[in-house]
Amino acid sequence: MIATLIVVAVLVIGFVYFSQVYANVLWYNQLGYLEVFVKENLTRISMFLAAFLVMAAGVYASIRVAYTSRPIYAPDSALQDNLNRYQAQLEPIRKLLMIGIPIVVGGFAGTAAMSMWQQALLFFNRRDFGQTDPQFNMDYSFYLNTLPFIGFLVGFLISVVVIAGIAGLMTHYLYGGIRLEEKGVFVSRPARLHLAIIAAAFLILQGINFWLDRYDTLLSTSGTWTGALYTDVEAVIPTKAILAVASVIVAVLFILSAVIGRWRLPIIGTAMLIITAIVAGGVYPWIVQRYQVQPSELSLEREYIQRNIDLTREAYGLSDTEVIPYDATVNANAGALAQDAGTTANIRLLDPNVVSDAFGQLQQFRQYYQFPQTLNVDRYEIDGEVQDTVIAVRELNVGGVPAGWVNEHILYTHGYGVVAARGSTVGPDGKPSFMESGIPSTGVLTDGGDYEPRIYFGENSPQYSVVGAPEGTPPVEIDRPQTGNSEEESQTTFSGEGGPSVGNFFNQLVYAIKFQSTELLLADAINEESQILYDRDPRERVEKVAPYLTVDSNAYPAVIDGRVKWIVDGYTTSKYFPYSTQQELQDATTDSLTPGAAALPQEQVNYIRNAVKATVDAYDGSVELYAWDDEDPLLKSWQSVFPSTLKKYSDMSAELMAHVRYPEDQFKVQRELLGKYHVTDPDSFYKNDDAWSVPADPTGGNGSVKQPPYYLSLQMPGQDEATFSLTTPFIPFVSEGGDPRNVLYGFLSAEADAGTGEAGVRSEDYGKLRLLALPTDTAVPGPGQAQNTFNSDPTVSNALNLLRQGASEVINGNLLTLPVGDGILYVQPVYVQSSGEASYPTLQRVLVNFGEKVGFAPTLEEALDQIFGGDSGASTGDAGNVGATPPAAEGGGDETAQSELATALSDAGQAIQDGQTALGRGDFAAYGEAQTRLQDAISRATAAQERMEGAAGGDATEAPADGATAPAEDGDGGN
């Protein structure tokens, strides 16, 4: 019975394991990436078997040799009597131990070796960089691909020798080959020969290790700067070579001692090797560093600092950064912005980090839909002009789905459509100006062509859904409301190839085990055409089909050729680039918008390339990988490993190319480095007299988290026209725990637009880094100073207090930094949100700052005119909203009260301005009269606000929105 139970248990465990492997095979095969799964796992298995066999064979051979060469007769002694008793006890299981111990140790070794599968594949498929390091003249690929794998092999063989030696030593001791006697330690000749060979092998491997350590100095982070510095070059590298040769000589002495039976020479040699390692490897370099380098550090380290600067910039793609001197003025002159029409027309007023609630209230329509908390910024060509766009996907909200397995996995399977709003324009009432919206979806993004709006694959999709049915079967999936304000839902049936089949009992059993769900075996809704959709997050899908990539933390949606596609950036990374400074990805990419823990891993890198652009179809989950940086040697190596998985970027459609953008996480890593490595002179770099920092986000709450970069359409100095760009400012270096000096020192822009209007043709300037270097003797305000100016300005403060009447909340939007008007302009949208449950933020005012001047008005155009002499010369996206006023309370309200509120706020603003003017000329009587008018306006505004809130009613989530009144489609959406 026990034997039967054991067999059954083994079979059950084996089937469960097999089911997981088989499920993976089905998933990868359905996506067309079975090659990745097979090669990865064959490599892992090969690594396991090789390490297992080498370790197990080494340990077994050592034990076997020690046992077969044991003395037949051993002298009598109390110690030997004890050993004899141990031998007698072990004898019944001796054969089991001699086989079992190597197997167990080999299993551990094999498991550890499996994790090196990527290094093994890179070694056997390595591609040269065509560039060599300045110390050993070795190609960079030697450090990235060859050295890590050889180092692993040497370290593994050393562990084999050490463990085998310990096993042999213990066996010799147990069986009398080595024993303690009155005259000392007795070692039999076979034991002496055995241990001598072990010691010689260890020393030869250690000699190889010493030799490889010479190259490792170029990766050293123990000094002030990364790489081999003066002490390493003049002391450490030569002594490592000496120790390598000495190790081989001592190894030869051990072999000779085993033959001649004398141990004096190898013991002396070993002692000398240890002393040499201590003196030459530690004491001598310390003396050189302490008494030669430190007194003359700059002159001796200058060459090696330059190496660190040059190769760090090379490794992070910073070598071609264009540094532009920018003598920024702080004087705001009339008409100064006329020359920056391309920038001012696209200044983004809609903050994607604030307006999610507005999207939800105006475009959600059902409790089973949701929008992400942070929306995305993209650009679309509308009527021949490219416009910055805030875009989001209306995804399924699993928490809003009625409980029950059928509801959660059969009926509610997908979201519906994208919602997009103009970035530089809002409605007169402060609501987003939608360019794609409603249910059914209508708008400029999808007019004039087929459009598939259903979102089966997204960032908030259910764990799994079962979809599909034979042709002619009535649809059961909840598709969408008939219209935005309809109580009826249309239904649909998934018709793509999105997941493995569960149309047969065996596959149902496999997935029932995988998801621990008996319903997959029993549900009558599952039929012969059913598919199971899972692993639906776009980033997760790319990570699985390209496990060699580090995937950007932000996947963003775009409407491309009639399909909603997620675009995902993938990086090749390494920590083995010579002389390059390491960065921790998670720390470098964390800012005030990073949700919770950073999405990127806690790993050190010193080389990064945006090697791959990937797309994930939101309807069927298909993944396409495009070799974006086709000159990257690491990517070439992976292309050799997985030749059928990567397409050329020339295969990308023109519309896809138009939505590819410069990746955010790579830019964050680069800006961290550029704060210091914009300096290319080693003397200045050594003194750290021109180091910069990324400023803290002045709108981020605690003021200690970095400001995020922002996507903007921007015309940098030297550019012919505005382009979609990723931007960030710099302030002077802030030491840990120090107080920041918040003046602007630099401004970095990466040209983020890859499109040229042609399929497969990439913009020549895509990825171009332009760095504005401001003069350090001009106090141009930084973001923190600009925010403080806004907060302390009495006119702004009084006006914001007005907006807070009636328990409304004032929300500061993102603070944008713009190099325009020959200076630096700051723009911040100001949102107001009432206290009601169905409330959402609406844009009510715009703050601008240039030098010491502040503008504050309902529109950007008016605010700019306030600080640029009454006429900024700018053309802004909200020019048509001049005189805009706050809306009625969400969900309804009294139009008379709304009009009264608008009049009161306008009167209050005028009273504030009149009061400030009166104070400026010392007319206190006029100032008192203005304050009386201000109090009267506040009272009228408060009363109007209260009447509006009292009149509010209805559910904003059910209100029809732009495009929502289009005729209802049939049950399949008409697509």
C-alpha cells in the first residue's frame, strides 16, 4: 500500500509539473514564440546537466580514489578504534553515500548554474563592438560577453576542486589514509598524491583567476571613479600577473612533492604565495595610493578620470549630446514669444496625472470600466497639424464586475475603446476637449476607417477569460452599453486568435490545474472553439517572449491602423562595460509619479540601449518585436540566438512609426548621469565644481522626490521646428541632506518623435539629446523657486482662496519648464474640484512665470499677456477660451447661479488687481475701497456656489459625452 501511494504521489506531482510545462508550450506556440521557450529551457537544462555531471563526477571520483587507496591494515590506536566503529556503521550504506552525496551536491551546483543561461548564450553568440578599451586593447564584447562567462566557469571549477578535495580528505581520514600519530600526521603515498593533485588544480585555477582579475579592474567600483585608476594600473595589475605566475609555479611544486615524497618546497611556496598576495595584493597598492596618489591625485588620475568620463558617456548613449550655451534672460518683453509659435501653440494644459477622474466621470459610463490613475501623452496629426494628446484606454474594472465565476471569466472579458483629449486645449468650462470619446467610439482618431475598440489585453485585465464560440452561436460576452446613456448592453463574441485552445478535455484539465479552478472542467459555457486568455499585461507578455530585455515601466496605447496597440520599450543592459559608472535602475527611475515600488528591477547596470520596440495588440494580444537599435552588439547576439523572433524596424508601418517615442526610463537614467557627466574636462570633473541635480517635484508633496520628465512639443534653440520631445530641468548639485539652491543651470531635451511619414523610415534626429547650459552667474529661477513665487504672490493667493470657497479643492498641475522668449517660462495649470462624490477636477486657471513676473488668468493666452507687456506674441491652444468661467457643479446646477458665480469671480479678480495697483501708488483710500468690493464679491461667489451645489443631481458617470449619441450598433459592434 505504501509503495502504491508513493507511486501515485510521484505520478500526480509529475503530471502537475508536466501540465505547467505543457501550458507554457501552448501559450508560446499560440503567440509564435515557441522558439524562445524551447531554447531558453534547453539551455537551462544543458547548464544544469553539465554542472551536475562535472560536480558529481569530481566529488565521486575523489571519494572513490580515496576509498580504493585506503590502507588495508592500520595500526592499533584508540583513535583508529573509533574510526573503525564509524566504518562499520557506514558500511551498510557506503555505496548509497558514495553515489548519493555526489548526486545531491551536483544537484545544487546544477541549479545554481541554470541562472547563467543568458551569459552562456551571449558567450557562444557574441558579437564584437569594433571598439577596444584603453588599457588592454580588448574589444568591449570581451568584458560584456566573454569575461562574465569565463569567470563563472573558473569559479565553478574552483568550487568543484574544493568540494571534491574536502570529500577526498574526509574519506582518507575515515579510512586511515590520513591519521594522527605520536610522531605527527601520517599521510599515505596515495593520499599524498591525491591531495597534491587537488592542490595543484586549485592553484592553477586560482592563477587563472588572478589573471582574469587584471581585466576586472576595469570594472572596479572601489575607487572614487569607476575603472582601473593609477594605483590599479601601476600596482594592482602587475601584482595580479605576478600572483598568477606564482600560483602555477607552486602548483608544479605540489606535483613534484607527490612524486618525491617531500613537502618542504610546496609548503614554502604556498607560504610565499600567501605573503605575496597580502603584500603585493594589499599592502603595496595601499602604500602607492596613500603616499603617491593622494598627494598628487589630480595629476596622476587625470588620464583615468578622462577614461571614466568618455566610456560612461559611450555606455549610456551620451557621447553625441549637443551642448548649447543659453544666455537666458529674466526680462519679459512684449512680443518676446512670437518667435516660439511652434512651442506656445502646443503648451500642454491638460495634466495626465490629474485628469483621470475627469475622464472617469465623463467617459466611464459603467461601473465595470475604469481608467488608469496616470494617463499617457502621445501626439496625433489632426487636419495636417500634429497635436499633443492625452490618451487612455477604457479598461475592464474587475472590481466592478458582479461576483461569480461566470461573470468574472465568461461574461465580462474586455474593456472598450480609447479616450483622447487635446493636450493644449480645454473646453470653456475647464473640461477636457475630447477628440476621441463616447460609446460607440467616435472621433478624429478613428474616423474614416475600420476600428477595433475592444480591449482584451491591457494593464488591468482579468487574470484569465474564456472566450470564443462556434459560428452562429449567440454572443454571451458583455460588450458595451448600446450608447453612453443607455441601460442596455450589447454582446459580442471574441473572434481572434488570442490564447490557447481549451476546446478539449485535456487542455481544460491542464488549465484547471494551472488556475486551480474546477469550473474550467465543469462549465457549460466552454465549447470546442473556446480559448483561454491570460498573461494579459502588455509588459508581462513582452518580458516572457523576450526574457533578455529589461522592459520599460510604462506601456502606452496608440490607435494604429485601426487597432489599439500597446507600445513597449525594451532595453539591453549590462553591468560589465569597462570604466562606465554603474546606476541602480530602480533608484534612477523613481520620481514623484512612480506608482508604489518602481517597476524596474533593483539591479546595477552600466550599459543601456533602447534595443527593441514592441507592440501588443489590445484585441488579440499578438506581440511584435522590432530590432530598433540594430547596431547594438548585444541585440545582434540575441538575434543570433532567436533569429525568428525579431523583425527589422523597416517593417514598421508609417502610423506605428509616428507613435514610437523616446523611452522615459532610459531618459531618466541618462539625466541622472548627465547631471555630472555633462562635464567632459577631467579637472573640472575632479573638482565637481559644475555638477547638477534633478530638482525635486515642487508639486509632489514632500518635496524630496525627483520631478518627472515631461513629454512636450518643443522647439529647442537650433531646431527648425517644434518636435515632440522629452524634457527635464537641472539645478545645482544637491548633496545628501543638503538644502537645494533652486536656480536653473541646465535643461535637457530628447527628440522623441521617430516618424517621418514613411513606413520603415526613422527620423535622423530621433533620440538627439540637446542640453541647454545656462550661465551660472544669472539667477534664472528653478522649478522650486517658480512654485514658491506662485504660492507667495498675493494676487494668486487671494484668487486661489476664492476658488477654494465652498470646500472646493485647488489642485496644482504639472509645472512645465519651457525655454522660450530667450529665457525660461514656467506654466502650471490650476484645477478645481468640488467636494461632491461625483466631482472631478476642471481646469480653471493657468499660472505662468518668467523671471520675477507672474501671470494668473483663466487662459494661457491671457496669463502670458499679463507678464509680457500686454501682448506676448504667443499663439496658444486655448486662445478661443478668453473670458472662460468655472462650470456649474458636476451633474447639473442652476444656470443663474453659475452666471452669478462667474460675475462674482470676475469682480473679485478685478478688485484684487485694483487693490494691488492702489498699494503700489500709496493710495490707501482706493485700496480700502477695493477691499470692500473684494469682500462683497467673495460673499456673492460663496452664495452662488452653495446654490449650485444644492441644485446638483444625477450621476455624472451615466451622462452622455462627446460622440455618445451616435446610433447604436448591432450586437457585434458593427466592426
